[in-house]
Amino acid sequence: MQTTTLSFENLHNHGELFANMLRARRELFIERNKWDLPEALGMEYDQYDTPASRWVVVHDELGQVLAGNRLTPTTARCGIYTYMIRDAQKGLLDTIPSHLLHDEAPVAETVWESSRLFVSQRVPLVQRRPIYFNLVQELAKAARSLGASQCLTLLNANWTLWYKRVGIDMTAMGPVMEIDGIKNQVVSMNFASNLH
């Protein structure tokens, strides 16, 4: 198992890994979950897949994607869009409720958003925990290297059952809400105590 953090600056060094990650996202989010998302050439993408973002990908030595995640700075801006949680709060995304945060969505160099976190459905259940742990650890490492002391993410509301096992300090930032029949909540991952 390998973990790679991709950016527009380095993705050419990793062959098909970026495309494979977008294919894996399509397989899970569009084919399995039936989400109405943009797709092209067998890949899922959205307005936040820009040069401002980074992608943490867990994969095998052949480039088969096991898990992935996107990191976007809260200072990003592309047309009317900034980052997913803030845009949902501003009413720009009709698939996510606008009341997802208790306070106004932050915009700061030290705060990034973690989104599109997934573990491939092809991964057997028994292998998911170590892969998820590896993904979250690499996400934390990548976020810290970008200067983030905090990451906001929209997670399944069951995060309180497992977050201590991955060694990340997490705090609820909004109410539990149902989206597509699943209870979700915006959570802050705090890296400030671990910054070097």
C-alpha cells in the first residue's frame, strides 16, 4: 500500500493515478451512491478540482486506487465558487443544506477543506480500517505541509465512534443533518498541536 499527495505540479510524475482516482470517485459516488455529479471520460469531477487543490490517494503498486480525498484551501476562488462547505452555506449548492455550520464558514490561510473522502467499494471490509487510517494520517501530513492548522470536512455523523483511533483531534462545527438518507455533520480536524 502506498500513499501519494497529488497536485497539478506533480501529477505528471504519477502516470494514470489522478485519472484513476477520478474514476474511483465516479464508481462510488455516481454508480453506487447515485449522486447527480458531473462526469466525463468515465471520471467524476466538480468545480473544486482545480490547481488550488491537492488530492491524497492511497493505492497499490499498480496504481489501483484504494482510497482518496481532496484538500482545498478556504481562500480558493474560481468564479462564484470558493470551497464546498462555504458554498453550501451561501446557498450555491442545492444538494447540501445551507445550515450546515453553527458559524460563518472560515476563510483563512491556515484552514483547508477536506472533501470527497472515500474508500473504494472494491476494498474488502477487513482491509478498510488500515486503509482509512493511512488515508487520514497522510491527509493530516499533507495539510500540515501546506500550513493548515485546521481542516473542515463533511462526514458521516458516526465520526465520534472512530476519530480517536486515527489520532486526530476532531470537533463538531455544525448540526447533524440528513443528506441522501445519511446523517452527516461538518467536523473540524485540528492539527495546531501537531504542527512542526
